[in-house]
Amino acid sequence: MYLCARIMKKHILLLLLFFAQWSMFNVRCSMAWAQRTNQAYWTYIDRYKDWAIEQMHQYGIPASITLAQGMLESNAGRSRLAIEANNHFGIKVGSTWTGPYVVKSDDRPDDRFRKYRSARESFIDHSEFLQQKRYQGLYRLSRTDYKAWARGLKAAGYATNPNYADALIRVIEMYNLHQFDTGKGQKAKAPQSVENSHGTDEFWQRHVVYKNNKNLFIVVEVGDDMATISKKTGLSLRKLYKYNDLPRDYAPTAGDIIYLKKKRKCASREFRKQPIHIVEANQSLFDIAQLYGIRLESLCKLNGWEEPQAVQVGEILRIR
């Protein structure tokens, strides 16, 4: 009897150990997937921010508006139009277009959309498209008033989606795109340890230091690893993993967000009027914490949880 009890106890302990390891495996997989869901968006921003700023200086369109429209209309460069036609803004043929086009179902099953030779040509044509008479009232707005621009675009008929303006504003605020409207946001001031590494260093020629929620971060690119990031930023591996709520064996992939300072306990003040986040497809709690620059532990406390847990699409979370 005693022997049977010992055997049963041993089996129970083994099962508990198995489930604990499986749970940790799922957490790590969840983190890896969560980071990858952000990858396309941050990669898009990193790749096209300079063109958006260039168009802003040339035409007066806020860079945040251009980036947000591009991200929404092209699904961060992954839509069929973006891939097959380099069309990042969903611009249709219209009456003046004489170039090539692709047919795609939209308002009608056979709508024709402009096809460009390059993504850059799409950005330029977007700026020229907004020079039409119906958009002229937008240029009387402040270049830093992205909310008025978003609402003005919707009022002028850029999109038929009734929630288009709100969608633009949400993307701008979630990804802190308005930092580019001054033309200086792409050069956020880095910590002393990072500044000392700048200059002709190849790593810093490929990376930009972004600012979010009074914190600084970089976007991982192909070939980066945590050891290299640690060396180039002057931050220990222990701090990098701790600042980003990551396990010590986590290997970053292109598009990951790596914060360079300890994250804050809640989202920035700009979310004080709407201090919530509505969970989107393929988002985890970790993903949301990285998006707003909030400590994972603090995000749990804000929502009355003792530890991280799975979230569902449409679930409302407090971020302040």
C-alpha cells in the first residue's frame, strides 16, 4: 500500500512537472507569435518613415497620416494590391490615370486600381492625389493635428468606411506615428550608452532609436541577436531581457521591439481619455504590453490579474 502511494505520488509529480514545462513552452511560443504579429507593422514604419517625412516636407501632408493610411490600406505592405501593384493607398484608376492597373473586388466586383513600378511611386502619387480640390481644406489645418487631418480625409470622401478616421487615429496613437510630424521623430535622443556607439558604426546605420511612452526602443533587423544588441547599446543581457519581459533563452526575430529602458506602469497620458485597448486578432497580453510600453506585471495589475493569461479577440483591457 505504501509502495503504491509512493508510485502514485511520483507519477503526480511527473505530471505536474510536465504541465509546468508545457505551460512555459506555450508562454514562450505565445511571446514569439506576439512579437511576430507586430513585425509587419514595425517593419513597415522602419522601411517607409523617411518617404513619409519627405512627402510631408514637399507637400505638407503629416507623415503620421501618410504612414497610417499606408499601413491600413496595404495591411502593412501585405495586401494583394501592395504586393502585385505596389499600391499602398488603395487609389483607384479614376478619370485621369493612363497607366497600368489591376482589377480587384471592392465597392464593385471589377474595380480598377492603379499599378505602380515601385512603392516609392505609390507614395508620391498619394501625395499628388491629395492635391485635388476636395482635399484643399486639409492644408489649412496644422501639420501636427493628425486627428483633424484624419477626420478631414473621411469628410472629403477618401474612404467609404464610416470608421476610417477613428481607425487612422488609433493606428497613429498605437504606433506613436505623430512623432514623425515634426520631421525629427526618427532621431529620438538615445541613452548615453547608445549615443557613444553612434557615428559610422554599421549597426547604428541600420537602426533607428524610436520613442514610445517616455521610453526608447529599436526594431530588430535580420541578423541581430541579443548579444549584439547588448554590446551595441551598452546594456547587459540581463537588463535587456528584464526590460522586455523576456525569458533568458528568447531569440529575437526581425521586427521585434526591444526597449532600452525599463517600461512604465501604464500607457502614456495621451490615452487618458480612452484608457483601454480592445484585443485584436493574434494579440497576446505580452504583445499589448510591448505595444504600449507597459510592464507585463503592471498590465496584469491594471486588469486585476495576478499573472499573465490568455486574452480573447474583442476583450477590453485597461492600459491606464
